[in-house]
Amino acid sequence: MPVVKEITPKFKIGDKVKMRFTDLYGEKEGTVVERSRMLQAIDPYTGQIDPEGLVTDEDHIKSISLPYRYDGYTLEVDFPEADYGGWIQKAYTLKSVVVGWGYAVETSQMRTRVAEKDIKKIK
């Protein structure tokens, strides 16, 4: 399992920020109204963070309907064996670790979930 030090958020709730992209209404600037840790899946073969793996927002962990364990840094979700008719998927555990912070940015018309790397503070 990769060892990652505690990651400090770069933005606070109330910060005015500019997003790297526009939202559905064409807006790029807004205010940070929420923040939460983002967890990314670990590749079971290499034990390293999978750059193309599933990303989970810490706020959404409570809605996982499968058995899981979360200690504030590592999330383990237990998937049961599944029979798809032509093949059987063996039971497995998907592990994820905290890799950074995500934010809800509110513009005049909507809220958008944004990764920390996709916003910058407006001075």
C-alpha cells in the first residue's frame, strides 16, 4: 500500500475561485462552499495508486451499499462473487486511499464538484 502523508487542503470554504473549465451555464468563477477528501483506487497488481482507477468523494462513502471499512485514510469495499451467466467474478476487495481534496464550487446558477488541481484562488 502506498504511503502518503496527510494532505492539507489549499482552499477554505468561502474562498473565491476560478475553475479551469466552465460549468453548464458558462460560468468559471464561484465560491467554495464544501470540501472533502478524494480517494483513488489502488491497482491490486502493483499496489500503487491507479491513475485510471475509481475516484470516491469522502462525502459519498456513507451511501455505499456494500460492506466497507473506512479509517479516514483507507477505504476498503468488499464486492461479493457475481455470476454473469457466461463467467463468474470472484469476490474481491477494492482498496482506495486519500489522494487529495475536492471542492463544491457555487456559481450564480449551480454547484459543481471540482478537483483541487482544477481551480485557482482569485485574489
